[in-house]
Amino acid sequence: MPRFAVVVCQHCKNAFIMEPGHKTVMCRKCNKRLDATRLKVFFSSDDLKEAQTARASMVASLSGDT
């Protein structure tokens, strides 16, 4: 199982990195508690740098940048 996963908050559309295996996770932007098992994982990796790069790419695409 990968150590890091990039997911998007269902409420505020904030992309963030979480550690898989938890039942719930809290969005750092809107402070909503989310069911981690229902979040779609867009990227997963054992390497934090790769997860950070993927998150940055997602944030850019969500904001409309290329």
C-alpha cells in the first residue's frame, strides 16, 4: 500500500495529500471531516516528493492554469 495519496475535498475542491488507511480525514481548507474510504485517489506513491508534484499539478489544473 502506498504511503501517500492525493485526493480532492468534495466540498471545497481543495487537493491535498493524505496517508491511506485512515477512516476519516479532515480537509485543511474548509475543516470538513471526510470519509476517507469515499474519496477518489487521483495519485498515490511511496515518495512524498512525487505526491507533492502531483498535488501541485492538480491544483494548477483545478485553478485553470496549464
